[in-house]
Amino acid sequence: MKYRSSLIFGLLLLTLAMSIGMAAQQIGPCARPTHTAIVNWPQVQSDPCQTGYNPNEFILSPATVGNLVPKWQYQTEGPVYASPSIANGVVYAGSADNNLYAFNAATGALLWKYAAGYTESSPAIANGIVYIPTFDGNLIALNATTGEFVWAFKAGDAMPISPTVANGVVYVGSWDHNLYALEAKTGALLWKYTTGDAIWSSPSIADGVVYVGCFDGKLYALDASTGALRWQFTTGDVILYASPSVANGLVYIGSTDRNVYALNAVTGALVWKYPTGDIVYATPAIANGAVYFGSYDGYLYALNASTGAFMWRFGTQGSPGSAAVANGVVYLGPNDGNLYAFNATTGEVLWKYALPLGGDVGTSAAVANGAVYVGTYFEGVYAFHLPN
């Protein structure tokens, strides 16, 4: 009996320890179970909350990332301005050459391509369908395996920024001032919300709320089911390219007023703001209590996610965009001809790759299954991995 009591007590302690360990991880509606066999990066900034964080990467780490080498490269016919997306062993990338490409993630072999139209967006993949918006105002849905056409939705103007998929709904903004919610299977319009100007921001979804930035300088919080306005927050200038990211009850957004804001996700109340030296186009990445973002002043910043306190920064020769984070490593392509990997805690440069043609990494990175994928302005799509 005493042995049984000790065993039960030991199991309780083990359960408590595991719970504490899980609490140390990022929590929230976009938290994912760890140690899965195949890991996806299925849409811009990895998940519907746009955290830019992959909690399931265990191959690349601060100890190993310095050994990254090119695995494959595919030369598209035009620039790739947005990060690739990865789902079920396939890499998807849209290009300014009017095509959406699908590659074998392991070999880089072209599986199919579809003439969707001019795009600067990351595709989103969910339930066997890939979604890509275009500057001619179409959101196109294709079979993710074959590239066959499924449906298309036409907006009143260009759809310049990546869609987000959550709970069977595709959310996408347009220059026609509207945020659209579409049924993912059919493309049927569920609702739309009219903002004060063009939408240059991808929406984020968390806890039944859609967050989207707008060229009118406002961050909107809408009911994900109905499109009803929950609250709005006004920054000091337009919100351009920067998308909101959500974690642990806070929503983060950058603005051309040179600030990054952290707001209460439920009320929209300002929690903190951090001034940079120039405009912020980047979507903040959030991981393990820190927020990472680039500013047009050339720096990558790392701040305490709860307080906005400065942690570290790194100066590049370019204009850093959105970062990606996985297993203690921050990845960044700052348009200076290099792709970087930093220690997430200290900011130490762990690895740097210079593009052979001296071109620029045009996108944030996507990190999955021990590989790093990026799009470039002149050299198409790259995949990096560890030797053997």
C-alpha cells in the first residue's frame, strides 16, 4: 500500500513537472502539440495567429544551425516576394511571374504550377486546398495535390497580402477597403467588413476574433463568425505590410509611425509601445516570451513580449522584414543579400548565407522538418538543410 501511494505521488509530481514545462512554452489558441512526425508551415507566419513560430522544430538548434547548407534551389521566372508555405511534404510559393509553384520539399522537384496571376503573397494550405490571392482581385483555390482549379472569389480591387485560414473559413483583405470571410470549401461569402482604406495586412485569428491592420492607420478587431466590430485602435500613421500577431492575450502590430504596439487582445487597450528609428513593415514574431521584428532603420529588435523591455538588436545593411523563430533560433532575410540565423536569447549570429548572385532574400523564412525555405528576388526559392 505504501509502495502504491508512493507510485501515485510520483506520477502526480511527473504530471506537475510536465505541466510546468508546457506552461513555459508559448500558450494560446495557436499553440500546437510538440514532437509530431511531420511539421507544416501552412500559411504566412506559420499559423492563424501569425506568430512566426514553429514549436515543433527539433533538428535545427543553436548548436546545429551553423552547419546549414543549400539543399536545393529552383529558379522561378520572376521574383518571389513572400515566404513559401509547407504542407505534407510540399513547398508552395507564389511568384511575380504570375505562377503558383508546388515543389517536392525534399528534392525541389517541380510537382505542378498554376498561372494564377501576379502575386506578392504567401499561399495558405488547409484540408487539401491551397489558396492564393492576386493583384487582379482574385482569391483562387486549387487542389493542393494536383493544382487543379477548385473555385475563385472576385473582390473589387487587388488582394495584395496573404490570406489566413482558420476553422473552415478563409479571411483575406483587399484594396477595395473590405475584409472578406469566405467558406473555405466553396468560396461562398460569409461576411465582409468595410474599413476606412485599403488593406495591406494579413488578418490574424485567435479566440473567435479576427485582427487586421489597415492603411487608415487602424487595427480592427472583428468577430470571426459575424464580422461585427469588437474594437479598433488608431496608430500614428498607416499600417503597411505589417500584420498583427497574437499570443498570450496580447496582439502586436507595427506601423509606419515607427512604433510597434502591444494591445490587450480582448479590449484593444494599449499595454506598451516601442519606438524604432524608422517605419515598421514587419509582422512581429513571438516565441518563448520574446517578440522579434525588423525596422526600416536596419535593425532586428528583440523585446520582452509582456513589457516591451529591450533585449537585444542587430544591425543589418538592409531593411529587415518579418522574422521566423524555431527551437531557439531566429531567422531573418533583411534585403542585404544574406540570410541570417541568430541565437534567440542573445542575438549572436550563428549562421549567415550570402546569395551567389548578390540578390536579396525577398521573404521571411519558413522553418519545418530540419529545413529552412525562403524566396528571393533573383534566384527563386531556396531550401537549406544540415549535411546528411
